[in-house]
Amino acid sequence: MAIPAITPYPMPTHAPASPLPWRLDPRRAALLIHDMQTYFLTPYQGHSPAPGLLANIARLREHCTDLHIPVIYSAQPAAQTRAERGLLQDLWGPGIRTAAEAAITGALAPRDGDIVITKWRYSAFQRTPLAELLIERGCDQLIVCGVYGHIGIAATATEAFMRDVQPFLAVDAIADFTAADHEQTLRHAAARCAATLTTSDIVHALTAAELLL
């Protein structure tokens, strides 16, 4: 099965309520920009929610960089072997084929000091050094943004929770196959594993916390 054609839909503007009491702390947080590669963005054809997605991720990255919060990218490699791809091959086919498809979109290209991890499975923790990178940097909070919501974003947020890393899901800095998928991702995350906040909420929370340090 290939990635389906994505019909434009509006980016959500509000976060579902979560019972989690966590508060963002710039000393404990890292930002994960998840799979923002040409291959995964092409199906949007530049239509909504893609423009909002790019703008909000860029805003998060700038703010985190200003506060010296680690910025981590996940990116799947091109031309994976059958053994490397594993069961993903059975459901999604060969995936990314070329270096151009594997490239992180130019608007969000990693900068000096940013970290890029090679991603092999839905969760960005699986077969990657993400957990170790967070421990090394004293981070037990992970702001998650990128694509696709109900697949890798959901899996990564769930695994972060199971590793005692507090996930904060940026509800208007992720995108999905459909509006229904996006909403389902947010509702599930809010109820089961993540604090759900808008980009503005995250920026304001980090700024307020920084002023108290």
C-alpha cells in the first residue's frame, strides 16, 4: 500500500483537554522534528495543512534554538534493503527510494548543532539513539511535531510516555492523512500519553518558564 492521496483539510486551532499536569521546562525539554522529508510532504501538494505545519514547526525550532533547547530530527533513509525495512515493506512497500525524496524539506533544513537520527520504524525511539541522546542532555520532556500524526507521531509519543519521558504534542505542528485521522490522534494522545498544546501555547509556556529561571 502506498501513501494515499491527501485531501486538503484545515489545521486544528485548539488542543483537546488532557488530564496531565505537566509543565514545560526549557532545562528539561528537547524538540523532535519528525520525518519532515520530501517523500512524506509531497502528497499534500502544498495545500493545507502543509503551510501551517511548516510555519508552526519553524516557529518552534526558532524558539527552541533561542532557548538552547536541543533540536532533533528523525529521517528515514533512502533505498532500504528488505531486511532493513522489515514488516514496513509488507504494508507500505519499499518507501523512500532516492536521496532527493529522503531530504528534509529545505524550509526546515537542519542547522549546525542540530541532531539528525536515522529512523527505521514508526517510533523514533526504535533502533535509534534517541533515548540515549535525551539522557545525555538531561531531557525528560519531548516536544513532538511533524508527520504523520496517527502513525509515527502517535507511536513516538506513546513510547516516550512508556520510557518516562513526558511528550508534549504540538497539535497544529503535526499533519495527517485526513482531518479525522488528525483529530483521532490528538484525542487519543490527550487521553492516554501526551500533553496536547498549540504552538503558541508551547512558545508561551517555554518563555514563561525561562523567565522564572
